[in-house]
Amino acid sequence: MRFTKNLKKFLMFGALPLSIFFVVLVVPFSQGIYLTFTDWNGFDFNKFVGFDNYVKSFQDETFWSTLQFTGAFVVVSLVLINVVAFGLALIVTTKLRSANIFRTFFFIPNLIGGVVLGVIWQFIFNSALPSISYMYEWPIFQDSWLNETDTAFWALIIVTVWQQSGYMMIIYITGLISIEPDVLEAARIDGASALRTLLSVKIPLMAQAFTISLFLTLRGGFMAYDVNLALTGGGPYRSTELISMHIFQDAFRLGNFDTGQSKAVIMFILVAVAALVQVSVSKRMEVQR
Amino acid sequence: MAKMTFTAKARTSTARTIVWVIGLIVSVAYVLPFVLVLINSFKPKMEILDNPLSLPVEFTWDNFNQALQKMEFFRSLTNSILITTLSVGSLILISSMLAFYLSRTKNKFTKVTFLILVSSMIVPFQALMIPFMAIFAPFVSLNNQAALIFFYMGFGVALSTFLYHGFISNIPTELDEAAALDGASDFTIFWKIIFPMLKPVTATVAIINALWIWNDFLLPVLVLTPETQTLPLSTYLFYGAYATEYGQAMAGLVLAVLPIITFYLILQRQFISGISSGAVK
């Protein structure tokens, strides 16, 4: 009786959403892992090849340089996005005139997709900044930053920080305003300076916001594709390809479906391990309230 | 507060002024790229090359006329609106239903299912994109817009269900029980009693998913054809083809960001509160 009632409920509410989830996500994901152990060419496969595809992936030198470039990008963007976002949140939560207008402006880049933002900055780096530099005779922007690997890295970072800091700012604002005013009042009466209050009271009490924001930026850093494509397109000479673009190129441009998919699985493992480590470390730092 | 000395007051007000000035400078820096695009969209090509910072001398709408036509603006705008609203609408329906089922029926199966849904959020699309395209190629060639909406339902259901689940768990079950005693079926309980109470989360779910789907690039680029392309796709292709026609390219970019910024300025409060309640779960 109870079983039939549960089954009826499942069919009425759970069956459709879960089958869509299963077909769209679970099936391709499991099949993707399975296929990395075969000589799959995008259509079918003849035999199992063990770990050959993974060995081949790690023998690919461009993959190693992509991994290094991605690692640097993830670390630098993670630090800068969160520092900037936290700073913006502090500005907006200081009782200021026009705080709401500031918040509106800081959030705007986040509304727009990475491809459109990337293209806007491509114009800025390739055309606007060089011609302004010539006009005022500044040396640093005369050559487009997108022509050299090192400067192109920083161009990617600038655009990514500009795009994502607004979103993380919202998370930090929510954290900052959730702190009870009594606690801050107590700190003030004890004579704590603004900096002391920030470091010893505010940040520990809103550690959950850091956990979430660090998780989102970490995951975002590994998955970054749109800005990469529209800003540098991986150039010069595939030297600024982040891992997503590398996988895309390997599979859909070069037709290496077997190594492409192994690299995709490696990417998944990297994201999962990094995120688990980050979340468990951050959780330990959260104060129980 | 009452006993604040004069110097302390003066110090806080100087500090506030400094913070205000920093805020102002950063705000200007954040919108400057858009301003640059906007002023250049009204200028002919030579004037842009001369000085990208100058205001337009001769105000021309020509760039916009060209861009509207060449990027098939209205067609891609319609496609974007169609795909976003249908995907978000279906996501709201299926996720609220699933969350209701998972939070109201407590057994091993629902527990494990919920855990799988939550952990699936860590899987990057790139990790399954290659077999995904191989599996769904026939469905995509049948009707690529329907396929895309179906895919968004699959990829979005985990986060949306998670958001609804947290909210539904806080609604007392006595409500359901009372309605059941009055003879209401599960179907009626959900649609007549629970679903109307979910409005705040529904707003969050709608905003978070709409932003994602509206701006998504990688999935549409794999799935859609030129006739069905969305705004980010047509902007990217248009810019690629006309990048040297600076004025037109800038006008194209203005057109690309205009709809979403207008929408945001109208519904600003909902956007901010939707995102903050969605992210902090």
C-alpha cells in the first residue's frame, strides 16, 4: 500500500525530471569515461586499449603547457577575483551616498556573456589602447597585449576579474550584512580599530561566503572558455589555450576523440579534487555560530 | 554613538570620503569599456582610428543600420528569447516537482538521488561534451532548438532542484496533511498549495538560469545552425567577419548588450536578491 503510494508519487513528480537528468548528464558522462579505454574515433570503436589514451595525453607536450597555463590562470584569477570582490563589497557596505549606484555598476559586466566581453576587450587591446598610447606616447600599450603570451595572460586575467568580481561581490555583501550589529558594536566599545575588526571579527564570521566564492571561482577558472575564445582565441600559436579550449580543439578541430575525451576526464578529476580540497579546508575555517 | 568625539567624527567622515572616491573611480573603470563601445558605435571608421576617446563629431546611425541587418539582430534576439523563456519555464516546472518529491518522500532512494544531483553540479560540461555530441547528433539534426531546450533542462535541473529543495523542506508538512485530510490529491496539494508558496525561490531559479542560458555559448555553438542561432553566437560571428569595420562592429556590440542591461536596470532589485539567495545556499 505504502509502496504503491510512493510509486505513484514518483511517477507523478520524479520520473520525468530524473529521466531527463539521466539521459542528458549521467549517460554521456559514464559513456565518456568508458570510451577513454577504447580506440574510439567519434563514431565507433574496435578494441579496448587500457590506459593508452591517458598515456598519449600526458605525452602530448601542448597538453602540458596548457595544464601549466591553466594552473597559473586558476590561481591568479582566484586570488584577484576574490580580493577585488571583497574590496568592492566593503565599499558598497560602507554607509555611503550612492552605494547602490556603485553596486549596480560593479555588477554590470557579470550580466554579459564572456564572448561579448572578450570581443569588447579585443577591440580595446588591439585598437583603442594602441592608438591612445601613440597619441600620448605611452610605451606600454603600443603593441597589443594579445600578441605576446605573457601580456595575453594578464589580458585574460583583467577581463575575467572584471567580469566575475561583481557576482562574488554580491556573495560577500550577503556575508557582511549577515553579521549581527551587536558584535560590531562590542568590538567598537573594546576599542578595536577598523582593520582589527575586519580581520578578527568580520572575516571569521562570514567565512561561509569565502567558502562559496572560492569554490565558484575555482570551478569557473577551470571551466573558462568564452573569454579565452573571444579574447585570444588561444593565440599566439596555441600558447594561451586554457584546458577547455584545448579539449575542444583536440576533439573537434583535430579529430582526436580518444585523447580529447581522456583529457576531458583528467579535467574533471582536477576540478573535483581541487574543489573537494578547497571546500574541506574552508569548512574547517568556518566558525560555528 | 552619543559620546563620539569631534575628532573621531571628523576622522570617520574623511575615511568615508576616501572610500567614496575609490568607489567612484572603480565604478567609472567598470563601465568605461561599455562607454567606449557606445561612443564609437556612432562614429565612422576613420574617426575611430584617429581617436577612440573622442565623442562623435558627426552623429551617424549608419553603423546600427548595417549591424542590425548583417547580424540578423531581430532573428537572433527572437531565438534567444524563445530558447531562454522555454528553457527557464520548463526548468521551473520539473525542478519544483522533483524537489517536492525528494523532500516530501523520505526513503533511501530519494536520499541517494538527492546526493547524486548535488554532486553532479561539479561535473564540467566539457567533461562530457564529446560523447554528448555523438549520442545526440540525430536528435539535434531533427530539431536543434527543441534539443537545446531539452539539454538545458538536463543540465539545469540539479541546481534548481537543490534551491527548491531547501525552501520546500522549511514548509511544514502539516499543511500537506491537512489538505490530504480534506481529500486533496498529491497533484492538487502541490499545484494549489505548495507551488504558490515557492514564489521567492522561483524568482531566484528564473534569474540564475535565465542569465546562464541567455549568455551561454559553448552548447549553442555545438547545437544550433545559422537560422536558429542566439544573440551571443551571432554577435561573435558578426564581429569575426566585420572586426575591421570598427563602427559597425561597435554598433553590433551595443545591440548585443542592450537587451540584458535594460532588463537588469528594470528588475535590478530582483536580480541582486535572487543571486544572493541563490549563491548562499
